[in-house]
Amino acid sequence: MTASVGDQVTPGFSVEVGPGEELGHGLHMTDRGPVAVLSGNIVSNSGVISVDSSAPPINSPKIGDVIIGEVNRLNEKTAELRVLHIETNEGGHRAVPALKLFADVFVSEIVDRFIPSAGDTMRKRDIVRAKIINVEPMLKATTKGDSKLGVLYAACPPCGEDLLPSEITPDFNVECPRCDYRGFRALSNGFGHGFEIPSGSDIQKLNRPGERWSSEAESMLGHDGARPYLSPVADHRRGWSHEIPESAKRSPSSRGGRGGGRPQREMHPAKCTLCGTQTKVPFKPTPGKPLRCRDCMDRVESGKASKDDLAKEREVMKKARGKAQKEFGVKLFIGGVSYDATEDDLREAFSVHGKLNDVHMAMDKETKKPRGFAFITFADKKEAKDAIKAMNKSEFKGRRISVEESSSGGRGNSKRRRRR
């Protein structure tokens, strides 16, 4: 079959070219005659036959474009929208490029009032109108600054009924006509009306921009970005009547006078290994490891710490490591341990080389079965070295084991040395 002017072709299609006519763009002469090398329509222009492969431009969002999106995910400080349509782009493909398919709306760009968590103003599957404010390296959008922007449609989390605007209780501007659910959404003037906004609509006033939250709403907000139980109101899976289980409740906190918050982390006293000043850290310090105050961390990261300072720090850590070894012993890493071996088997095999302070077999938390490695702590460093010399690469319970000091990096460093 041969195509002529006006026909649509794909690569490899034979094309009819009359006497005196020339081959143009998208055509190639072969042994069997002119063949299309592009997809498109055959056109003739002043005796030149070519393939018109023009297609609508890619529908890629630009700064200032207004989009329609669906809330795909709620993070601590952002609501992720899946771009469904670009309202301000009338031409082009309706499909959006994969790399520009999602836009983030930060809590500061949702509504003109203090919002602790994005989930306090939107829920998954809400339909939202937003404006693009940044395209690189990722799409960012806002629902502030225009009464048309905001949530257009929302379903009741417990029962799925369409939510209706409500002004009965301040800060609870949507309610379910079927169940007892009430909540807050960053509403658009088009909420409940589809994409066309009726003249005179002023639903967005229910957002109460610039006003303080009512005491009832304040206690329900998802402070500290807690997820997935942001609050009874913000939880996108359940309604008012759902009681938060004990495992999901936040620990009490006196911070800011609120009744919830993250539990306070235990702080441990420590001394900076670089400058020697006393500080506190949220973990138990490991003797012989670098531990720096904020100022010293900045000095090291910026390259301002001198070689002498770092050399003195190494001496401090060396002394601390030696002191810890005398006090706590020397821990050895045992790799390649048979899954049939027990801690008693390891204690019996290694105790012949000296006094043992501790034997610990690593176990899988879920299966409760051995993971194939263990840690043994000797009271004396010389005895630990003798055990390494005697037991490394020896056969134990049918497998060849590796034995080395745990502080040297353990199994990871051992593998790197073998590869070299």
C-alpha cells in the first residue's frame, strides 16, 4: 500500500511521489521507492513532498501556571500534589511529563495563618487548585494569594461522603452530612462547585486567614509534624469518634504549654575531644571516638581546624581508648559463625585464651534466629590479641570464622581488606 498527499504515515511506509516532485523532510529514497522515516501527514509544498510531523507541544508546567492536582501524600511539612491538569495551558498534550508530575506545597504556602502540619489543611485524595511558584529542581506550588486557589473537593475520611462547607464552629470549616466528621481544609472559593466558581462565592473566608486558632482547634492540630496520627481531625483514615491507640499517642511535653509533643531525648554529659569543653549529646559517648561541640564541628567541616589541633585530638582519643580497654575490656568481632552454634559454644572455645567479660550472639529480631556473627569481650588486651591470632580463619562448628577487634570497623573493614 502506498500513501499519497493527505495520508498519515509511520516510519517504513511507502509514499507516492509523482514526476517532477522532489523528496522533502521525513522521506528517504530506497530500492523500493520513497519511504517515510517519520510519523505524520504527507504534505506537498511547491512540488516538494514531505512528512509533517508537527505535534502539540509538551504540556510542561511553568512558573505562574495554575494546576489542578490530587493530594497524593502528606509529609511533615509538605503536601504532595499529583498534577492532573494545567488550567492555564490550553494547547499541547493533556498528559504531563513524568518528571513534572508531582508538586510540593509547603505549609507556609497553604494558607495565611500558622499551620504546624500540612495534614491539618489537606487530606489524601483532596482535589486542589494551586499555582506553580518554582520548577527547578522540583515543582513547588502555592494555594495562597488568590481566592480561586485551595481545596476544590474533599471526601469524608470515615465514610466517603462529599464534605460540605460549614461555618457553625470556627476553624472547622467542613462537615460531613452523613456522619459526625468535622475538619479544616484550606478552601478555595470554588469548593463544592467544580472548576467553575460562581460569582459572589466567598467560601475562602471560612479559612479565617490571619486569625488565631480557636482553643478547640489548637488542641487538635498536628504539632511537631507527627504522622500518621497528626490529630483526630487531621487523620485521613478516621473521624472524630476514633480514639487514638496508646501506641500512637505522643508523650506529654511541657514545651509551649501544649499537651503533646515529641518525647524529650536523654542528654548525656560529654567532653569535646578537640577543645575540651563540657557539652551534652543525645547519645551515650563511645570512648576513643571523636566527639565535638558545635563550634569545633564547624571548624573541622570548614577546614579551619589546624593539623596540631587534630593531632592533639588523636592523642586524647588514643588515651581514652586505652583507658576504656582497661576498664571495659577489648571487644572482638566474630564473623562466619555457624547458625547451629550457641553462646555457650563460643564461650567454651574462646575462654581457653583468657578471661571473658561478655559473649553476645547477634539474633534476628523477627525470626529470633542467629544472624551469623557475634561479639566477645576479653578482660585483657594481650589475651584478646592471642585469641585473634589463634582463632582467626580457624574452623568452628564446620565453618571458617574471622576474628578481629570490633573497633577496627568490624565485618565491613574485613571485607574491604580481603578485596584489596
